Amino acid sequence: MSADYVREVMTPGVMAVRPDASLVEAAQLMRSQDIGDVVVADGQRVVGVLTDRDITVRAVAEGIDPLTVSAASMCTPDPVIVSPQDPVSTAVALMRERAVRRLPVVEDGMPVGMVSLGDLAVAQDPESALADISRAEPDVAARPAPDVRGAV
């Protein structure tokens, strides 16, 4: 049985950071909530989406200090959004056209959820490997950071 509307597949609720939040603040929120993205919001207006990959590839890999750079400066600005009332096919088409894995779900101008590639896989192709991975419980075991001092 496949879902017809975004509201049936989206993950409700949104974790958001202010545009001036540091990347460290955003990363700590992602870690505490066990998520890979946050909405960057100015009040209730979505101004961007920041992913764990953005932090790693756009900032850390470039040597940018994550304590001093803002979420707004590293996020994908003006993200494509969908409504809870949009057909799932619209979300699929937007992800394909824009080559994105997540879309904020916005209703009456306010973010109300996220829909991810994994959410769509579970809904549209529940037997796929991506659906299996998306349904799996996260590995919540605390992993201490490796001591890399003096590593060669």
C-alpha cells in the first residue's frame, strides 16, 4: 500500500536553528536528536536547510572554524519546499529534479516536518534496501572521539 500525500510519509516536527547559530550549535542539535539535518529559520520563515554533510564538506574540510561560522552561511539557502497536501509524486519529482535528499514540509508558511528520500522509499518501495536501512534503529551507542594527538 503506497501513500498518496506528503503528510502520510513526512517526519512530523522540525528541528531548527537560527541563521546566526554556529555550526557547532547545529551539529550538537543534530547529535542530540539523532538527525542529519536542521532547518535554518528566521522566526517561522525557512531560510535554508543545513545537513551534517554541509558542515563536513563545506566547512570542516575547508578548514573553516565551526565555532565562528554561521548556519546561514553554510546552509542550502531558499530550499525547495512541499506542503503536507502535496502528492508524494510531487516530492519525488522535486527531489529528482533538484538532486536533494530532504525537503522541508511547510504549511501556512510554517515548517511542520521533513520528508526524506528514506521516508519515500519506505512508503513507495517497502521491500527496497533503502527502506530497510531507513527503518533500522539508529546506532545510539556513545562513541568517544578517537585520540588523534600524535597520530601519523
